[in-house]
Amino acid sequence: MSSSGYAITISDSITADLLDDFRSFREQLRYTLGQLDREAIWLWPLPGGASELLEVPDATLADATEYMQAGGSAEAMIIEYREVVDGVAHQYRVAHSGGDSAPGRDVPFWGNVFTVPPLELFDADEAAAIFDSYRLTRQIPADYTTRELDL
């Protein structure tokens, strides 16, 4: 078993280390994302280079300056990530490359419904690959695009 240096928070209430004790990190991400049902999940690096939550017991998602998040369901979720550049936070929505003009799909989570273009929808399998790439590189895979959100 090894620690990833990342924590997963589910619906802002349950936080745990991302571990590979039962399955690989990517398979664990797929399992967790596959449980989404109108909820949100965040993957965030532990502060100070810690490898597990025990090293930083007071760390919470609220302390995370950078993270990746997904919301919706295992079949249709949106993915966003936040990074800090020169002390300024930027939040981005991840999308497939290309130009699909199909109508948006409603994605409910946390008591809201977001109408999302098809290019910005992911299932748990694809989301797990994107989350794992972020875990390894803190970047989005090159075959996807992003757009900055005005929050």
C-alpha cells in the first residue's frame, strides 16, 4: 500500500487519503467517480508535500488552493480544476476537443441543475483517466481543452 499525496473529498463531508491498498490509484478513482449520484468529488494535493492525511490532520478541502472536481452522476459529470498562477486562482472547465453543436444536457447535483454542452460531459471511466493524469502531472491531458470560468 502506498499513499499518493492526495486526498479525496466527497460532497464536502467525507475526506480520505487516495490510497492503492485495494486497487490501483486509477482504479480507485474510477470506483469513487462511479459512485457519483448528484454529488461532487474533489481530488486535492495534501499541503506541504505530505504523503497522507495523518501527517496534516488539520488539513481540509477549504485549505486546498488547487484541486480537480467532478459533479453529477457516473454517467454524466462535469470536470473542473483550479490552479493558482502568480498568486491568482483560476478555475477551468474541462472539455473534449472539437465542435459539437448538439443541445446541452441537464446535470443535477447539489440541489442545482446545470445545462452542460455534450463536449463538457464525461462518464466515470473517462473522468478517472483525466483525474489520474492530474494526480500524476497536475495537468489536463493534451487531447482535452479547457475554458476559464468567470467565478
